[in-house]
Amino acid sequence: MHTLTLDNGTEGAQHERIAQSLAVHVYFAHPYCSWERGTHSNTNGLIRQYFPKRRNLSTVTQKELDHAMQRLNHRPRQRLGFKTPHEVFFHTKTSLTVALGT
């Protein structure tokens, strides 16, 4: 069975229903213990490459969101055995083309 790690915010209010619906164990991270949310914190860092903290998120366009989503979902992750989230979720294999400089 898989595990879902949540912060202690309001997003976990329905944790029992979420756990049952997804057939996962829910774990609550301790406050100020970012190492307990490794993938979560790493993903936030990746998102911040596209939308820095100083950016007003109300100015983000759908085109920008789609671009960031496409790039992040097709970026290999060590945690996933160097597969992309897209490959893991859809059980596919991404064909990578590498351009070699001469």
C-alpha cells in the first residue's frame, strides 16, 4: 500500500475519506520537519523555477501553467527510478531524443 504525506493544514481535513478513496496510508508530517516531506519540498522547489516567490500568482496565465506542467511532468526523477511522473502515472515509456554537439 502507498503512503500519502500531508502537512498539518486544512488540506488534510478529509484525510480519512482520501485514504479510503485512494487506498493509501495517510501520514502527517511534523511541523518544521521538511525532510519528512522530501518529494513535496523538492517539487515546490521545481515549481518555483517557473513561478518565483516574488511573483504574484494571480498574474500567471493558463499558457504559463500548461508550460510548467508539461516540463515538470516529463522531467525524470531519481525518486521514480529516473522515470518521469508521466511515465509512472500512465504506464508509458518516454522516447528521449538527445542532440549531440559536434
